[in-house]
Amino acid sequence: MNMAKTSFNDIIASDIPVLVDFSAEWCGPCKAMAPILREVAGKVGDKARIVKIDVDRNPAVAERFKVQAVPTLIVFQNGQVKWRQAGMQSAQQLTNVLNGFAGN
């Protein structure tokens, strides 16, 4: 996703849940989350969105949400933080969280 065309505020203002994966290129666990997030995306379909944010390229966004460790996963809905967790998460847990906010 090209952040220049769509602002972060526009992305998280969605009425469907948006899972933001705050990560970094140098982070091993972040790389391990990639296939998990692909699996979650396949399970939730268009009921939720998943967006990856590189904290090194987007330091202002990371600072705004006080992201201290990567990976940090935050679910936004209507611009508000609904859920957050630092560290590796299972596909099942993330799917359950997103489905909960999607109303399923």
C-alpha cells in the first residue's frame, strides 16, 4: 500500500476492523508473522483489512501509538484502538479478534 496516496488516519477510520502490523525489516519475529498474517487475511476475507507498517519508515506513526517493540499488532476500527498486543500471535487468535470486531 502506498502511504503517500492514503493517509494512515484514512486507513484506520474504516468501519471494518483494520489490523496494523507494526514491524521492521531487521526483526526476525516480524518476518515470521508474514505467513500468519496471510493466513488470517484468507480467513477474514473482506470483513477486515491487514496493513503492514515499517516503524523505521514511519517513525511518527509508531511514536503516536507508542509502539516500543516489534511486532506490535493493533486493531483499529473507526479510528480507535480496539485491541493491541506486542509479540508473535497465532493465526487463530488474530482471526478470532478480527471476527469479533467484524460482528461475527
